Amino acid sequence: MSQSFSRRDLLKTAAALPMATLIDPSKARAGDAGEQAGAGQATPALTPVRIKRAVLVSMLPEKLSWKERFALAKDIGFEGIEMQTMEDQAAAEEVAHASQETGLVIHSVMNMAHWKYPISSPDPEVVRKSVAGMKTSLTNASLWKAEIVLLVPAVVTPATSYADAWARSTQVIKEQLVPLADGFKVKIGIEEVWNKFLLSPLEFTRYIDEFRSPWIKAYMDVGNVVLYGYPQDWIRTLGKRISRLHLKDFRMDRESGKFEWKNIGEGDIDWQAVRAALADAPFATWCTTELEGGDRAYLADVLARVDRFLGGFKPHSA
């Protein structure tokens, strides 16, 4: 993912199931009676776990007020939302009220300063701005009662080597961000997101473990790793280090090398293998859909795909 692109820009280029699905996979709906054999078969022997479903804020219609957006997500069946950094305090307060009034939980905050101002930069002023952005995100999280802030920890560039990115980012996180996280009592979720850094699950695991801090966790994105790995492998390797999960799909044309982001179940990801890996990890917290936005019908379909996936079924049978 290029530094110059926002997550939403990159994604643009490219009737929910019962709650019992999330608690006992054996109760998941296999689909219509006419569904082809095998398409609705559940992953066998899944351990019943409670995985809560959330939507990324940018997927909701911007024309609506905050309360209307939250009410829409809640009515569709989402239990939570992932917000993005907000510097406007009045707007942040409005978001807090929307959460309280609708009952839609703000479970995490996506930090927005780490691409423009990476903490791995050799420029102290860039690092200062990055840390300030994280402080704003942690302040938002505290106000909204969110448990974690997503952070892209480093960006490897021609001017920043892999070794320098590792050394600089770990130093800043240890010396400046961990104390902030401890003060706010909000965790930091490290994510790999096409930043040419943490390119294997073994490196990701080592990176998290080096902090030896309860405030540093992994934020696993199943789509981001498809270029050079398999999300089920990453999930099993990271195990209990994973605090949050992003859901999106990805497809690559092996002949042309072209790729595109896809809706859940329409790409190259083996979702039943991912679900089995989550049971093995085990993972039992929040997953967030990170897709392009749409209307009520589209969002309801996205949630139905998530529920099928969580129940051990293929998300999309077409």
C-alpha cells in the first residue's frame, strides 16, 4: 500500500444471520435448499467462540449524521464500529453521544497520522507529528471507551532501510507510545499493511514480543498478507497476540500480476481455513469489515457474509 494512498482510496480502486451463528457454529444457516452440495458445508469441529462484528466508519453513508450512521449500523446487526482519528473535539463528543444513544460500541480507533508521518522517519519533526497523532487517537479512544488504537509502525523507503525502520519504530514505541498507552489504558494494535515491513508471521511475532508489554498487540488483517502468505498461517503463528481482526478479500491475476480488492468471499482467501485458524488461536474478540461503503442492502449483505464465515461456511456461494 503506497504511503500516498488512504486506506479508503485503495479500497475504492479495487439480511444478517442469527446471533447463534456467532456462539455455536452448528447453528449457522447453510443456505437455501437449492444450494449446491458443498457450498454450505461448515468447517468441521469448530470451537464455539464469541466473535463480535463491527464495521469500519468509512463504510457508512457520509450524508447521514453520526447518530443516524450509528443507528443504521446497529439496526442492520453490527455490534460495533471502528472509528478514525478525529482532531475536532466537538465532533468527537458528538460521536461519543451517538455511541451512547444507539448502543453501538466503538471498539477501536484507526490512527490516521502514521502514513504521512511515520515513526520510522529519520526526521525528528516527522516523528514528533506522528507521536502527536497517536496521542490524539488515544485521546479519542479514551473518550469513546475504545480498547485499542491501530498503528502502522514503520514504512520502509529508499531513505529508511528495513533495519532502521525496525530500530527507530521500536525505540519510539517503547519510549514514547507505551507510556502514553499505559496512561490512557488503551492498547496499541500493530498492523502490517503493505509498508514493506513485517513481511512474515515470524517477524511479526518477534516484533510484538520484543516490547514485552501488555499494551502492544497485533492487529491482523486477513487481506493485507495475501500477496506473500496465507492469513490462516499468520493467525496460527501470532495466536493470542492478535487483539483485533480486519476482514476484506483480495484477488490476483497470476498471469497479468494485476490485483483488486474484493468483497468477502469473492477473492483468493480460503475463509473456512481462516475460520479454523481463529478457533485454534483462539480468537474471541472483534472483527471489523474494511471494504468500500454502500447502502443498507449492501451493508446487510456484508454482515450476512461475515456471519456465514463465522459460522464456518463459505461467505459467498456464487
